[in-house]
Amino acid sequence: VLPNSMHHEFTIRAAKAGKHVFCEKPMANSAQECREMIAACDAANKQLAIGYRCQFTSHHLNLQSAVREKAIGDLKMIEAGFGFRIGDPNQWRLKKALAGGGALMDVGIYALQACRFLTGQEPISIMAQETKTDAAKFAEVDESITWMMKFPSGVDAYCSTSYNFNGLNKVVAYGSNGLAKMDPAYSYSDLQLEINGKKVDLKQQDHFASELDDFATCIRENRLSKVSGHEGLKDLLAIEAIYKSIENRSSVDVQKA
């Protein structure tokens, strides 16, 4: 896995070399870098897709269908979180110049993506706060962040991420007539989906094979991937709003793509 700081440079280099690009998430360290990556691939007439593997699993797709088809009634609220206890204090993920941020950029983005994926909307405002218990280890990046997003439909999403503890790996959609949840929600295997108290038995799959098969199909059919660079840009716009909210200690409007 390349440090996030290299995504921008290598995507532009690949596009100029006439190559399609499949980039890991987060797409880049800033929304501006995302725009430049999109522009470079557009100029070269090459595909750019981002590694949002969860958009291709049967578990997440069934969860989305349950929400969109109102199996739980009208969607009212989402709760999502992902975190783990990070190890080596000298690794690149704890260097801001390389990672762009900490837990939020690395795994919090999964919770953010899940909320956007389920609602099919972009957050309009965000309120966030950060907790840091180890100032030395997390001197350059965030340790734990919680944030609330408001969506145009009136749905609120309460999200969290951390580099300081294990076990946070879920998404719960609360509706007027029930709820649907995944726990674990973002692991590479053993995903679990439950809708209105009933476990949905689905075959586990290779997430990476699924997303790459789709990208190959997009190239062959010359159609835009559903996880194109534009999708990556939208996440970075929300992430920038989260960091700005922490800095300003106030609610922040999310910029439009």
C-alpha cells in the first residue's frame, strides 16, 4: 500500500503514461489533489477509480437495498464507526506528510462512505470533535474522532473512528419500522448482516476481486465506474469539513464537488 501522499503523484504520472488508474482510498490528502487527479485522467481519456471495496460486496448491497426499498420504513438515522488499536509508533500512517491524517483518513473513511452509500446523498453540514489520549504517539495525526453529519433528507449520521481501541466495526441504519445493521461491517471477511432482527445468510466473497472485475468491465465498456475519482473527491470534501469543524469547534458546511 502506497502512503496517501503518493496517490496524487503516481496517478498523474500513470495518466500521462496512458494508463488507467485504480487508486487506493483515501484518494488523496486534499480535495484539490483529487481534482487534479481527475483532470489528469480526463485529459488522457483514462479511467480513474477508487478502492471502495465495500460498494461491491453482497452484504453492503443488500443493506443498501433494505434501506432504499424501505424494509425498515423511512430511514431516520445512521450510526457508523470503524477503528483499531494501531501499533508501531514510527509507521508512515502516523506521519501527517505521508498519511494526510490519522484514524479518520485510514479507517474513519469507511464509516463516512457507508453513510453516503446508504443515503445516496451528500452531507450538508458536519459537527466534529477529536480526543487525544497519547499526545506523543499522535503528535501529527488524529487518534479518535466523532462527528455528526446532516443530510438533505433530514437523516442524521453519528460516526466515530479511532486508532486507540479494537472492536469498532459497524454500521446501523435506523428506520421508522425497524433497523438493519452490519457488525462486523468493514472487515475483509466474516461480514454479518441483520435486517429487522433476522440474520441474512450471504456468501462471503473476495472484495478485491469484485472491485477489480468491475473496473475491468468499465474499461471494456468505456463507462464511468461508480467509484470514480468523483466519488473519492466527495469523501475528501467531507473529511476536510470534519477537520475544519474540529479546528473551529463549530458546525461546518460541506463544500460541493
